[in-house]
Amino acid sequence: MSKPFGHMGWRHSLWWLALIALGLIMVAPLIWTLMLSLKSNSELLRSTTNAFHLPYTLENYAAILKSSGVFRWLFNSVLVAGLTTIGVLTLSSLAGYGFARLEFPFRDVLFVVVLFGLAIPEQAVIITRHQMFAGLGLHNSYPGLILPGLAAPFGVFLMTQYFKAIPKELDEAAMLDNASRLKVFWKVLLPLTLPAQATLGIFTFLAAWNDYWWPLISATRPEMFTLTVGIASSQINFAQTSGLGYLMTQAVFASVPILIVYVFFQKYIVRAVAGQAVR
Amino acid sequence: MMSPKARREFGNFLFVAPYLCVFLWLLIWPLISGMGLSLFKADLFGGASFVGFENYSRLLQDPVFLQAVGNTFYFVALTVPALAIIPLFLALMLNRATRTAAFFRGVFFSSSVLSVTIVTLIWRMVLMSDGGFVANIIGFFGFDPIPFLSDPNLVMISMSIITVWWCLGLPMMLYLSALQQVPQDIYEAAALDNTPWWKQLTHITLPAISRTVVLVVIMQCVLQFQLFGQPQLITQGGPNGASRPIVLFIFEVGFRRWDIGYAAAASQILFAIILMVTLAQYFVASRREGRGR
């Protein structure tokens, strides 16, 4: 248990006070957003202090349900983030197994090159990648939105480490039974990597869902926007917006799916960063 | 005909081949051709002429770019120490196996799962001087609103506050996992000696988790040098360029003015800065560790 802040009376109260104060600072912006989203736009136009008291209304939420744009963006986000996650898991597992277990020429050199890829920031490649995709006619398409996410080296690094940690006797025994490499990979090793798959999966999904840079420059037609870019496009026109309450309702609407994913997968997220330490 | 060994090795190589193709096609090739492109005066419509290092020398004399570099370093200097220290204190407070602690861990991490567009939407409504949350609160006590987003001296500080609120979850989790690895008997011995808690912190806890501190600082440096969405969405770099970071400069030059050779050169400079800062920290950290032994 925590030694720096022991369980002595006043110290314990101080701990509680500090936590509640910090927690309030943390959630105050979120609550403010929720309150604004529950007010009618005309009332907010007079003064936003109205948001602190009744009456509240659901008219902005009704308006969102009627506009089709937001649902299209939601669909795009689910599709792009989902397929990116599946793609990254597949490529990383295969490559991780290859780098960790199999012999082929230049294996270690290639692995170092992949590790170097971890240091390349998105901005160093984005201009030429944008040109390349323009040449191939991939902008404003789902492959155009998904492919760049598959190149991130982190998954390969993670899966290689994970495969290396599995005792070699396991697959050697299977190999003696004359099983093929693919079979050993699929039947023996892959099931053992499920915790790592969960970790990599949730982080890839979050990163793809929240990615802003690439969809911003690749998807220029509103029907190909992801939720992240779509919300940004209504925000850019902040001055002539249809209403503050409506804008904040969009923010709430866009955060709900990812917060649900977070609550549902919280265990894996915590385990991901913490090893098995924090439960 | 291939020998059996060669065939086997080729079969092995097929496991890594799919990823390597994507990696070379979408990461390495754009990187190399981007370095090439930075030596050309090029626009989107196919015109390109070789100019050597002229783009770079132009950048070093471009007041807009130099201001963006200054802004970025200022932002990193504001956010990275805050993101190394505040999460550490949160982790120290929450490093216990109670339900309350688990609940607050969830609260402090929750902002990290939101996208930059939602974060900026929320914080604009908190900070704007006309009817924002802070303005309403301090207005209640009779104070004038603070021009968080329109005062050139305040705007980067506001961006930093937003960023710290958004990003503190991950470092907190990393610290928590490091704190779990510290052997508990050291603390028990210290408690017997009646060592005060701040001495325990500086003499036991911090040395034990120093590797994590370095990791957090490097990660946050790399991340915060790439500041983009917060100013792009809230202030579009204003007022007077006071909140324009390097990445927003690249975005404007490359995708609004379509001067792509010039933008490529700027992105190579950003890459070099990030690489140098990372390597410098890595070497400082490993040297200190070597001396400690």
C-alpha cells in the first residue's frame, strides 16, 4: 500500500480532499458540456449561465437523431477503426511469430529497421503519402483511410516480444509431431497470445478512432468523414454555428461510443500499461 | 530449383512479408521520397524543379516558421514537466488497492480516450471569454473574463492546460505500474526508522522508478512536439501566429498553399528535432545510470 500517504487521521482526510478537488477539476469540463447540451439554443444565445439551472430539454438530441450526417460519420468510424484493428492484429501476429521464431536471411537487420520505424513521426511522411494516394485515387475511400494505420510498427514490436516470451519447448514439441509452421502458429501459439491481442487491439482501435491528421487531409467529402473529422468540420464554422447546445450535443454523442468501449475494456487498458500489476 | 533449406527459409520469410510490404510502401518509401522532395521546389500540379537546400535556407529566414519553432519549444517546455510531475503525484495518491482508488484511476484516465476534436470543443466552451465556464464562475465573483484564447501571451498557456488535462492518464498509469514493482520491504524499513514521507519519496521512490520517469519524459516530448489539433481547431494558430506550432505550419504550407517541397523540408526539420531530443535524453539517462553502478 501507499507509504508516502499513510492512513493516519488528518492525512487521510487530506488525501480525500485533494482527490475530490482534482477529480472535480477533471470532470467539470465534461459536466459543463453535458449541461450545455441539455439547453435550448435560444436560451444559450441569451446567456450560457442559464445552463446552470432548469429547464433542461432533449431537443438537441432529437435534432441529432434526425440529421443523417452524424450517423454516417459514426458508421465510417466504426468501419475504419474496426478494419484497422483486424488488419494490425493479423499483420503483427504473423510478423511477430516470424521475427521471434523463424530463421531467414537478414532477419535481425530487418527487425532493427522495423524498430527504427517507431521513431518516424507521422508528419515526416504525410506529404509524400498524400501525393502517392492521390496518384492511386485512394483519397475519399475506405482503403485510403485504413491502409496508413497498418504500417505502424508498434504492433510488430509488441507481438515479437510476446512470442519470444513463450517457452520454445512448446512449438518444438509440436514441430516434432510434423505439424506445419502455420499449424503450430495457429493452433499452439496464437491462443497463448490472446492477452497481447486484447491489449494491442484496444490501443489500435482507440488510436484509429481518434486519428485526426490523416482523415482530415485524405477524406475531403463529408460522406467520407470519420466522426473525429466530422465533429471538427462543424467546429471550424463555430461562429455561424446552428447553436451552442447542438454543437455540445454532437460532442456528447461522439464521446459516448468511445467511453462505452473504454468502460467495457478498462481492464485490458489498465493491464496493457501496467503489466499485471494494477488490478 | 531451390534447395530444401532455401525453400524452408522462403516459407519462413512469408510470415513477415505482408507486414514488411505495408511498412516499406507506406512508411519507409514516403520517408525517403519526402527527404528527396524537400530538395525540390514543387507544387501539387506536377511542376518540380531541383533547388538543392534552398527550401531549408528559406525556412531558416522565414519569420513565420521561426515563430512556429519557438512556439513549439515553448509549448513543450510548459507541458512536458507538468505531464511528468502531476501524473506522478496522482499515481502516488492512487497507488492502493481500494475501490475508491480504482474509481479515481478511471476518472483521471477517461479524458485520454477522447479525440482531439471533442477535447477542443469542450475546452473552447470552458475557456472562451464570452460565456465560457471559467468566465461564468469568475464573473459570479465579480471579476472580468480572462482572454485565454485571444491574448497572445496566454494562448499557449491555455493550449498547455488543455493538453495536460487530455494527456495525463497514460503517464499516471505508467507510474502506477512502476510503483507496483518497488519492493515493499524498503518502505517497511523506512517506516521503522521514522523517515518522513518526502524523504521516502526522494530517497526511495524516485530512484526506484527513474527509468519510468525517463520513459514518460521521452514519450511526452515526442508527442507534444507534434502539437496540431488543439490550436488548429480552437485558434487556427492565432492571434498573430502566437499559437501556431510547427505541424500547423506544415499543414498550412503543404495542404492549403500546396507548396509541398517547402512543407516537406519543414517536416524533415521537425523529424530531426524530435530525433535529436529523443537521443539526447536517452544518452543522458543511460550515462547517469552507468555512473550509478
